[in-house]
Amino acid sequence: MYAIIKCGGKQYKVSEGDIIDIDYTGKAAKETLEITDVLAVNNGELKTGSAVEKAKVEAVVVLDGTGVNRDKKVVIYKKRRRKRF
């Protein structure tokens, strides 16, 4: 069984137990995220449109992105001559 969901303007094919990387949702780690934008569900037969209007996907946030390591900011400078600018 799998479902195609829409989250953050992107579409993802998910099934039970999958780990996916999505954009920032504002949820903290270990919180439950409920996604109601389900585009298709395949449970032996593919269902789309009005057949999946009430379907939803529940997910648990594993990493919230606040503790992600980032490098120092790189400053780019373009040297120009003193004449003709």
C-alpha cells in the first residue's frame, strides 16, 4: 500500500515506515503531523479524486531542522578599479 501526498508544494510517494525529507513545517521533533492533501491511494487498486477526499496521512517529525549544522557564511567580494565605474 502506498499513497501520493502533497506537502509544501511538492508531491511524495509514501508508504508505511518511510522516512522522507520535506520542507519546514513548524513542528518540533517527535510531534505528529497530519497531512490531508492526499492525491492518490493504492491498496490493490488505485484510487484518486473524490475517492480519497477524506483520506489523511499521519507522520511523526524525526528532525525539526533547528539543530542542523551549517558552515560559516561565505562573503563574496568583487574588486573593481577606481576608474570607470
